[in-house]
Amino acid sequence: IPEEKRRRLQFYSATPKLNSEGSAALLLAAATADSRGYFGERRTEAGSRWSKLSVLQAAQPAWAATSITPVPTGHAWDVNWDKRDPSTLSNGKKKGSTTEDPRSEQDNGKPKATRNILLIRHSQYNLSGSSDKEHILTPLGREQAELTGHRLSSLGLKYDVLIHSSMTRATETAHIISKHLPGVELLSCDLLQEGAPIEPVPPVTHWKPDAVQYHEDGARIEAAFRRYIHRADPKQKEDSYEIIVCHANVIRYFVCRALQFPPEGWLRMGLHNGSITWLTIRPSGRVALRTLGDAGFMPPDKLTRT
Ligand SMILES: *[C@@H]1O[C@H](CO)[C@@H](O)[C@H](O)[C@H]1NC(C)=O
Ligand SMILES: *[C@@H]1O[C@H](CO)[C@@H](O)[C@H](O)[C@H]1NC(C)=O
């Protein structure tokens, strides 16, 4: 075996052995490869430091001492999370009351369509002012809404409806988006207003709503979740695309609930203004998060991060 190839084999053969012995072998292989100039002869100081670091860090004995296999939490997927599982519905009164409808026999009460829910965070607004009415979009916020509207339009999906929270900033954002989606019905909903869905874990110091706020908002935002996030009705024939313009807390809570992740983890996620979060709900009730807070369509100078 030529020297060069032998070195390469030596390096790679050690790489996958990520157990306690393997980490020592990997460390050795990395050091050997490096001393022989394996990572290239003429590197800058920084380049050398980083390439060494990434390999050596991955081979830390302390890291390898603990199991590298994540421990399953044991939480099962609740197939009837939205209470629309056909097997549970057909045993109920609902079926009996529709037996005179000949279509229900064919339909067999099973959902056939996929629902796509595109959750949009409102764009930037003026934080000065105490009432919701004063919280109007900034000029940048209006630009962001135009960009989001343009993006949604250029995705070329057949949108069914554009629902928005009744708060000023969401209403304004939705109206700007609406200009890009002619013919799509626009609806306002109070349930989608911003609020405190559930006490976040871990807690944060800069944001401490009163217990009563969680008590009231939590129930309302959960009600919004139940109204909007569920599998398709059996009567729905075609896949649907619904846009909901609302708020960061509401969207993050929806995502946790839809994926059956602990809802108190909602504050571990961050969403850009005007970003798109896309949930897909299959007829079986399976849920997929297609994108979370996508704002890649916005030029960097239009992103708000403070
Ligand atoms: C926000 O509103 C205040 C007055 O209500 C105004 O002075 C300020 O310039 C506004 N800021 C932005 C970014 O629009
Ligand atoms: C979005 O804009 C609001 C003000 O309108 C601001 O408080 C918030 O931090 C912004 N979000 C991001 C992710 O930049």
C-alpha cells in the first residue's frame, strides 16, 4: 500500500469507533495524521488550530466515558391527539347522525387530505406606546411584511384562507401580505392574540408575567391550538394551505403542542419577524414541522434580531 493511502486508511479506520477505546485510537490517529502534515502542509496558524481542535474535541475521553446513545424518554405518540381519529369518531354519535347521507358511507369517515398551516410571525412594530392600537408597524416592519407576502406568493401554493390575530401588528402584517395573495379570504381571530401560554422552563428573568396571565392566556392559546391545529375533516377533498399571521409565543407553543414536545419548552426557540413556520398534518394525524421561523428569503439588513 502506498504511504499516502496507508495513512488515510489508518485515519479513517479509527474514526467510527466512538467508544472509550476508540476515542483513544481516534486521538492517536488524529495526532499522527497531524504530525505527518495530513491536514495539509502550508496552513495558517488559525487554520491549524481549528482543524486540530475539531478532531481532538470530538475525541475527549470524558465525552466518550458517558453513553453516546441518547436515552429514549418513553413518551409515545398519541395518535388521537386532536380527537379526530376515525376509529374513535365512528363509534360515537357523530356517525349515527349522518347515516342518512349516502356520501358518509363512501367516505367511511376517514380524512384524506393533508393540511398545511403556515404560521407567520408579525413583522417589526413600534414598541413605544402602551396600547395595542399604538403598536403599529415600523417602516422596516412594513417592508418585512412585503417580503413575506412576496415569498408566500412566489411559493405558488393554493392558499385557502389568511387568518390573523386581531392585534394591530398582526392585522397590519396580514393586510400587507394579503395584497400579494389576491382572492384569498382574510379573517380576524381574537383567540390568536399574543400572551403567556405556559410558564417557560427554564425560567427567564427578563419576562415574568403574573400567574393569572398564564391562567387566562394559557387557556385561550390552547383553545386557538385546538381550533386551528388538527387533521383534515373527512369532508375535505383536497390538500389545504392556510396562513395564520400571529405571534411568537403563540407559534412556539403551537409547534411544541403539535409535535407533542413538552409545551413548557416553547421559549427555547426564537423566531424572526415576518418568518414562516410550516406545519403539515397528514390524514393519519402525523405531524411534520417543515420549517421553523424561516426568514432566509429576507436580505440580512431586513432581519430584526434585537
Ligand atoms: C415610534 O413611535 C414614536 C412616537 O409614538 C416615534 O417618535 C418613533 O420615531 C417611532 N419609532 C419608529 C422606529 O418608528
Ligand atoms: C421583532 O420585532 C419586535 C418589535 O417589533 C421586537 O421586539 C422583536 O425582538 C423582533 N424579533 C426579532 C426576532 O428580531
